[in-house]
Amino acid sequence: VSVTNGNEAPTISDAAFSVREYLNGGLLAGAVTASDPDAGQTLRYSITNTTLPGAFYIDMQTGEIKASNSQLLDYETVTVRDNGAPQLSDSATVVISINDVNESPVAISPTYTVPELAANGVLGAVSASDVDQGQTLTWEIFNSPVPGAFAINAGTGVLSIVDGSLLNFESRPSMQLAILVSDNGTPVLATFAVVTINLTDVNEAPVVANRSFSINENTANGSAVGNAAATDPDAGQTISWSIDASSLPGAFAINPSTGSISVGASSLLDYEAVTSVTLTVTATDSASPSLSGSGIVTINLRNLNEAPQASDQSFSVAENAANGTVVGQFVASDVDAGQSLFYSITGNPLPGAFQINPGTGEITVGNTQLLNHEANPTVT
């Protein structure tokens, strides 16, 4: 009896492998093994059925299964064929489990538009998500060009303005905040959202500087005192000036276009009556509606020495009155406090007839022989 050899089918065993999710293409997941009782046969491997086409491929000569586009859990049916006649094959099920790997959150970068100097309050939420179930996300402001102007809720991602006074269109019309969003996986992973905040211009009031000047008392009308000064953060504005209050009304005037302050009433500038004058100076911009700001201008008066004041006076004395007889007290005054007055006779048609006390102004007879009523009834 001759037994002829018949081709027999190869045999392949079921297998199970585990890989991490998002395994890089070309990396080995595992290898299946097969055998053929017929000596000299060449085996060829192929994937004949899969739950996720394209996720894996198999080396037809070695049976190594490698990642191609790995996702989730994949069940592969692997077939091995011999090269006998007729060609025979066998199939096995290969289960590839995909192990979860922590993945970074995904954040959306929003844009907001608010007026400069905006009131404190909520801007909006910085949206973020994480494909890993059960993860808790945390938000923080990683970088801000205006520190202290914004805050973000660490648990919700709600972004708020907390100091609107820092939002100045003229210095920074647009800004970007870097928001860091982190998960609580192992290891912790994070991503950035860039929040763009555009400011719109808002009219702002001029700012008037407090100033101080000094002038002499009795300075002539129209004399320049100094210039009021103001700044307006809004470019292109024209400022108009006015004096809204004065501790000495009418004493000073201001040029409405230039802010130049001048003397308005010299007669009021009396150091002995008032040593300084306070003005409330207001600057108004040209916007619609207009805004204004005020400042204090202090004008200090310098004391000047002023001439003593004396009026004409008349006295009577008997002719031939004895030398030293008191004729009268010449009265004079000086507006400058603390001054000492000195008296003298600078003109007399009867030289020597009278004398004056230089310290008191008392007039006395100096030479009685010159006092002749018939010759000189009046002496000036």
C-alpha cells in the first residue's frame, strides 16, 4: 500500500495583545504563530476581517502585527495560508486591547471687545475639554501684559475684569492673555488658550495740574502770571480754560485758548490785605459730550515797600510864641507793617522858624523872632 502525501491546512492559534492608545505607526503590537504539518511549505499571513479597518497591518511573511492607525479596542481575524496544492488556510482571532493614555486638554481661544476703563465684571468663559473621561480641568492666567486687570476662576474658566482702571486704550488698545488649562491625569498635561481683548476708545476728562506762582503786589493789569497746565489722554482734543472760583474775584483772568493767567485788577493785589490768592481753574475738552477737569492755582503775593502816606494839615500858633512851643503833631502812616517813619521839613519860606522832631513828627517853634503876623500871617 502506497500512501501519497496530501496537502494539509496550516494551523494558527488565537492571540491577545495590549498596546497603548495612539501607538505610533509601525510599532509592533504582537506576532501570531502558525504551523503546517507539511514540510517545506511557505506560510503567508493576512488580516481577513477587522473591526477597525486600517488600524493595524500584518507582515505577510513573519506574522508580526504592527500599528497603522490605532484606535480604541480592535478585534482582528488573521488568516494563514500555505502554498500547497490545493492551497489551504486556517484562521484565528487576535484581540488587541488599547490601553488608555492621558491626553492633553483642548482649549478654545476667544476674542472679546470692551471699552477702555470698563467696569469690573465677567467677560466670558474660556472653553476647554478633555477626551479622557473623569478628568478635572484647572484654569490659570499664565501671562498677562496688564497684571492685576483680569482674574480667572480656576474651576470654571470664567474670565473677569477685576481692575478696569488699568485698561487704557491710549497705552494698549489690544492685549493677549495666555491661559493655561491643566488636567489632573498622570502625568498632568496642559494646553494654552490665547484670549485676545480689544479695547474701544472712550472720551476721558482732561487732568489739570495744581500749580503755584508768585508776583509782586500791585502788579499792573494785564501782566502775565503763568500758564495753567493740563493733559488729555485722548489725542486730538482741544482744551478750553476758565476760572470757576477765586478767593479774590476779579483779581486774575485766564485766556480761554491758552490757559495763560494774567492780572485782572491790580488794585486788589494788596499784600497787606491778602498774601495769596487761590483759583479753581477748569479745562474742558472738545469732545461731544465734553468732559472737564479742575485744578488749583495758588498765586502768592510778594510784599513791596510802599511810600508813607500823609495828608495836608493846618495848625495855629501865636506870633512871637516862645521857642520850643508845640505847634502840632504831623500825622503820617505806612501800610507796610513794622516800618519806622522819619520826619523832616524839606521846604519853608521862613527857614528856621519851625522845627520837627524826626522821630515823632511833632512841630515846634524854632525861632520866635521870625513869627510876625503882620509880615507873614501864614507859613506853608
